[in-house]
Amino acid sequence: MSTANHIAIEHLVKRFQEKAVVNDLSLEIEQNELFVLVGPSGCGKTTTLRLLAGLEPVTSGRILFGDQLVNEVRPRDRNIAMVFQDYAIFPHLNVFENIAYGLRSRHAPREQIRERVPEAAKMFRIDHLLKRKPRQLSGGERQRVALARSVVRDANIYLFDEPLANLDAQLRHQAREDILLLHRAKGKPGVYVTHDQSEAMALGDRIGVMNDGQIQQIGTGTELYDFPRSQFVAFFIGTPSINLFEVEVQASGDDLTLVHPAFALELPPELSEKARPYTGKRINLGIRPENLHTPRGVDFPVNAGNTLKGVVNVIEPATTGCTVYLSTLEEEPEDFVATFKSRLPASYIGKEVPLAVNMRKIHLFEQESGHALLYN
Amino acid sequence: MTSVQLRQVVKEYDSLDQVTLTGYKNPPALRTVSLTIENGETLCIVGPSGCGKSTLLKVVAGLEFPQSGQVFYDDFDMTEIKPQDRGVGMVFQDYALYPAMKGKGNLAYYFQQHQHSQQEMEERVRQTSVLMGVDFDLLLGRAPDTLSGGEKQRVAIARCIVRDPLVFLMDEPIVNLDAKRREQTRLEIKKLLRKFHITTIYVTHDQQEAVFMGDRLAVMRDGVIEQVGTFDDLYYTPANLFVATFIGTPQINLLPAEITAGHINMAGQSWDLPETLAGALVPGKGRVGVRAENWLLSETAGVPLLVSHIERIPTERAAFLHGTVSGTSVVAVAPLEQPEVKSVLITPDWERVLFFSEKGEEVIYTPGPPEFF
């Protein structure tokens, strides 16, 4: 079943006193896979990483590297390489010695060090900095020293703990390429922790969304985005976030309508079956920003049953088009967001506009459990 | 409501104790900076870490005094005036709360310090909580350390509003929040700034945040303001290469090119020089600047982009192809459904490209904002 480099986590639990910070977590990471654990602060993702590394003892559950149970194995014997948020490079050593550190402490032969270190430095474009000390480097350069130090090792698994969080936003985009460079060079499993879902989407082969110590859903970025199984995942993945409205399901004959103080949307027949049990009840409607359109540009018929009105508050330019922040027309306005393919002129700010909703792309969630109704 | 003007401000930190063994001194934090922030506008100052943006904010506040130059609020010279007498409100990245007090106490602190009546204080607190929106009432009864990061930040902002400041100064107020919280909090801040029409200076290193928050942006580097303008000004008509690469995500792609009579040669291929460019460009070497959304993808014509990975962004209905063209990093926008490929052929939309000098930062030509009609 498992190759030497397949990582398995089975029913992992970590308690700090009373609180289960990691609460029955199971997952498998394939060889060659960069698996991203993403979730809000306090969800247990960093603790999970530290358990994988052996930096914390497990409360219960199993961690396997290939066929080997590693629960009781010390971090240094697990043969992991870790890249930290604050780089953790030694201030008293120069760049060369920092990169060489892991090899030296494992008594690697001199020739290997002399060969691998400059190679690793070149890969991350810091080969001209080998004699410098960390205090003479920028944040981005220090991060690349940390990456070079990892690439020089032959570890079983590469762990990344929010490595880009301390970098300026602009550098973060460039540094993502370096992370991929490291991961592809080694061909080993990688586990990457971040709170930033766009980073998760950009880097992960598969993504595990965590909340309150548990995995909510695992899948590729596209799977999580198109088929979120819970309201939490639907809201967490995707930026700008999905718009959520509380609606009441009302029936008139066979047709179902989602009723809200500011709008009433007709549910297409193919989606009615799953929503029918909730007739007369309240559920949550999720509409992604890109499924709100200017009525002119759409390829489906627009009528009162699939239109939503709002007042434009902010127009933000995006790479292609713009993001428009609106609020509904009711006594207590609710904020929502639409993304357009072209740039809406600033003259629309403060104006009331109609938006066509692509009703075939909506999401519905049960209120108490947060479960998605339309696919599960 | 006030306008703020910096006139020729120079700020150097004491250099004596900055001399290292190699004799290197810290350069000036602000090098002859002049800037006007209009009454009621939000101006975002953006730039990489260390560019001097926080120092500029401190000079406006009076937390730092310049070596030369002046700070004016409307027609009043504030250069020598202490911060507490300038009527500024400040929100920092570490929230600046006083932990011993409950939420309401934090607002009242200002009045206690300034000896206003209890009644005045209550009224102001009440008004502010209404302005901040319904749930702020909940915040008033709670001690600061039970509040989340985003909530603490809103209390900090409310404290500023209560003071009815002439000028609102914010220094990376949301940098410490989770990405998701940041999204939510920045919209709240933007709505508040709009509502109160307070002259605001907002400092951040994140250009996407600056673009969202600001009516105008000032891009800084190494103590100098490189350009001031709206997003459109900076994006379509950058003053130099630094501004062109700093504003816009993904970063603009730069490729060496050569103009000959009637042709552009780039990445081993040649195109006819369009009319619009023929008049603006002289023969010679330079660099072409192509924004990710200005590449045209094709099956048959163009230069090969060797794709290293595809980043799909459903909310933008687009995919970003990351790769290289003749060894240079390039990012090109493709449709969201773009299939996984090892390479695609891309051509610049020559009507939309910028031209830069072969070396250095000079902008030779920009097409300006696009025509829609």
C-alpha cells in the first residue's frame, strides 16, 4: 500500500490541559505531493505540523512515515526539514555555514558540503551572499537562506510553517515560486501551513481546511471552491469571500423561492429537490462574487426572479476587471461583493444597480450544522 | 476637516551611533519630501519596508521633528507643535489599547485625560458606538483581552473617532490580522473613513490594500516619494520603472526588446511596429513592460511561455500562467478553464505595452488608460 515516502496521520489528538487543539485528525499525504493545511488562527494547523515534526508529543493517534510508526521517534531521527516563519537562521553564522548546518551536524563528508551548498545557494539566487551574515540580508534573502538550508538535505518530508508571513506582500508572490522550486527539486511529500487561502490555492496539490482542531474538507483547490461541503469551507476558500444571506424557503405549487427582506430568488427546478425538505424554514444562501453579473452581459435570461439590487459602495480595480462592494436596499443593509470582467467607472459609486444572479451556481447551507444541501 | 501639507521635509536619524566598523551610516529617512493631502481625502502611502512611510506619518503626527522643512495643517504651521496639541488620531498595528480598562473605558480615557464632563463623555461614547454600527454596543461592555484582533482594531479606531480628529493617521492597522479577517476589517475601515470624511493618511506595504483604501496613493522608496496619484494614474502612467513594478498584481513583466525601423524584436521574434508606437519610439534597445492581462494567447503565433504552474482564481474568472519566456519570469492571464499545458504561445498586446529604457528606470512610453468606448 505505502511507498517509503507516503505519510499517514491516523486519528491524531493533541490536548493542552483540557483543550483538544488537534481533535481526531486523519489524513494521507502522497509522495511528491505538496499538501497545504489552511485555516484561521487557532485552528490547530501549526500544532499538527509540530506533531509531524516531533516537536510536540502526541496525546493519541498514529503518525506513520511509510510503514514506520514515528510517534516515539525524536525529531532529528525522523529526518524532516522544516522552514519556519521567522526563518530561524543562525545570526552568528554566515550564509554558507547556515546552509551547511544540517549537513555538518549530521557529519556529512566535506566534499558533499562543498558541492551542495553553493548549488543550493545558486538555486535561490543567494550565491553572491555566501560570506554575509544574516543581519546584512533583507527579509527575502533570509527566507531564501532557510529554503537553501532545506534543499541541501535529503529529508523524508519537508514542513513549512507559514514561511512567507513575515515578508512584504509583494515579496510573498515571488517567494511562492521559490517554495515550489524547493518542493519540485526534492520529489518528497511536503506539508505547508498557512492562514492565507490564496497562498493555499496557489501552492497546494491538495488542501485540507481546518477549524477547531478538525479537518473540515480535503480536496484540490477547485474541488473545495466548487463543491464546499460546509458553509465554513465555502466562506474560507475564495477571495473575495462568498456572499451569505439568510433566506426562507417558500413554496408556491412546485416552485420554490428563496425569500429575503431585500430580494426573492426563484430556485431552478433541478435544485428544488434538495431544498424542498426545508420549505417554510430558514437556510443560508451562498452566492460567489463572480456569479453576480451586470444584466447586460449574461447568457441566461434575466427577470425579477433572478435579480438582486444593491448600492455601490466601493469599486476596487482587479487584475482583470474590478471588485465591487455593495450593500442591499433594506433598513439594515447587508454588505455583499460582486466581481466584474470590466472596470466599472467611479461614477457608479452611491448608485443603485441591478445584478443578475446565476442561480445554477448558488450554494445552500443548513443553518445549525452548516452542511451544504446541494451536494454531499 | 483639514488639509495636510509637508513642505521639503528632511528627516535624518542621529548618525553618530549608526556608524559601523565599515563606516556605513544610515541614509536619511526622508529626503526632501513634499506632499499635500486634501481635506477629507484618504491618501495611502505605500512602499517596501524601510522606505520611510512610517517616519513620514510620525512627522505629520509630531512624534518626530524634521531636520528641515515644515508641516502645515491648512494654513497653520504645525512643525514645532507637540502631538497632543495637533488634534490627530492615530491607529497603530499593535492596536494601542490600554488593557486595564473595559472597552468603554478606553474611549473615556481621552476625556479623562482632557478633563471633559462625565456627561460629555457619555454622549460622545454613545454617538460613536452608533456610528460604528450596532454591534459596537457589545464591544463596550467587554475588557480588551476578550476581544479578537479585528474587534480590538475597531475599538482603536473608535477611540480616534471620539476625539473628532483633524487628521486620522493609520500605520499598518491590519497587518497582524489573518488574511480573512483583513478582508472584512478593511471594508469596515473604508466605510468609516467615507462616512466621516476625515482627512486620513494610511500607511501600508501592501499595494493591494493601498489601492482598496486610498482615494490617492503615494509610492515611496528610500525616503523619496516616487509618484502620487490615483490607482489609474500609477497603473497606466507610472513615473518610473519602480512604480510600474510596485503597483499591480501580478507584477508587470519586463523583457528586453529592440526597435528597428518599422519592427519590434523581442524574445527572438519580430513584429511590425504599430502606428501608435512608431511615432513614440526611436530605434534602439530597451525593455518592454507587459502586464499579465495584456498577453494574447494563441495556438499559432507568439513566443513560447514555458509554464511552470497554473494558478486558478475563480473569483477573477481567470487563471495565471506562471513561467518563463527566454529565461525571464513571466505571468500571463488565461481563461479560468485553461488546460494544463507545458507551454503556450503568447504575444503582447502592443497597444497596451509600456516601454522602458534598456538600463535604469526611465519610462520611454506609456499608452495611458484604455479607451472603453
